[in-house]
Amino acid sequence: MPVGPGILSWPFPPEENEYVHTPDEKYDALVHHFVYNKTWLQSKFPPETKYISIIRQPFSHLKSQINYFHLPKALGIQHTKNPVKKFLKDPWRYRNGSETFFPHVNITWDGTRNPMTFDMGWPAERADDEEEARKYISQLDADFTLVMILEHLDESVVLLRRLMCWELRDVLFYSKSKNSRPYLYKTYMASATELENHRSWSAVDYLLYNTFNNSLWRKINAQVTEIQEYAK
């Protein structure tokens, strides 16, 4: 756990003084906001460690990001009725506002562009390098035991239970979101042009989502009968 309240190092690389150390420096689990750092994790956890994450459809995630991080103010569109619609008309126009550079660690974070892939360890500065991003995501697919998909949460949880060899009683599952706070554009449905702009702007996140959505369904189809039974 972090030494203080809040997130563990995110969005920065982990520092030794940021978490509570065990006497033998051996750890069983890390369940926290964290930028995936394979080298650091392998130095703290045994080789057989299971790596689990969850992602969601990128446009849905964009709306949540814009709301949670109060991005309309940073982008200068806080007085617009629908900041998502305004932003997606020309995302490249707002790049200077959406990017944040942290000079002490030489890291750039952009809450609107590939934020999920950033959390998986892909640098924001390489947003346009789709060929290398594809290779990196392929390696993530090999590294992770399971990346769950929010839009298919029931099936993801059943598959997680099976992969982790849990009993059904080990799973506590809330069927309704605990964060039901509304915001005006939460249910906004983007136009075809707006979605195309977002796919171009955040292309690596779409690649990430499509890769792991396909991976999830391959695993589900391999165990389809039992998963359907438990997901009822």
C-alpha cells in the first residue's frame, strides 16, 4: 500500500519511499492505480504472478476522463454546453491544453489521448507510433493473464474466477455501478465524424481495446458453456 493516502505513484514511475515495505520485501498482491512497469513488478513479485487489468470502450472512457479530471477548464471549453462534442470537432486543436508535462520525471500525460495505453506503460509522447504500439500491445497480451472488458463485465468476472481457480463464494460482485454521479454529456452519442476523429486522435487506445476485446472472447469461446452458465 502507499505510504500516504491516494494513488501509488501514478502517473509517475514507482519510488521506493512511496509504499509500505515488508520485512522480507516479498509481496502477494498490488491492487491500486498504477502505471504498468514490468521491470519493477518483476523485481517485487514472483515469476508466477498473475497480471490482471480492466479497460473500457475508448469513447466512453473519454467522457469519463473529461468529467473526472475537469478537462474542459484545461482545454478552455468549460463554458460549452457539450465539451465532448466541442473537443471532438478538432481534438488536435486542443493538444497544448490536454498534454501535461512533468519535468522532474520527464513524463507527458494526456487525459484525452490514449490514457488507457499510458496506464499500461506506453509513453504519451509516442502516440503517433502505431507500428511500435502494436508490437507493445502484443507483448502486453502475452504478459497479462487477463484484461477484462467493462462492457462485458459479467463474462470477464466469470473468466477471472476460472483463471484464478477461485470458488464462486470467493467472488463479491456488485451488479450496479457504485459511481452513478451524472454529468450532462454522460449519455452523449457521438456522430460518425466525431467518432472517426476520436479513433484517429486516440488510435492506440482503440488498438488496445480491440486487441483485448478479441483476446477476451477467444478465452470465453474456449470455455463458453460453463461461462454462460455462471454468468446467468
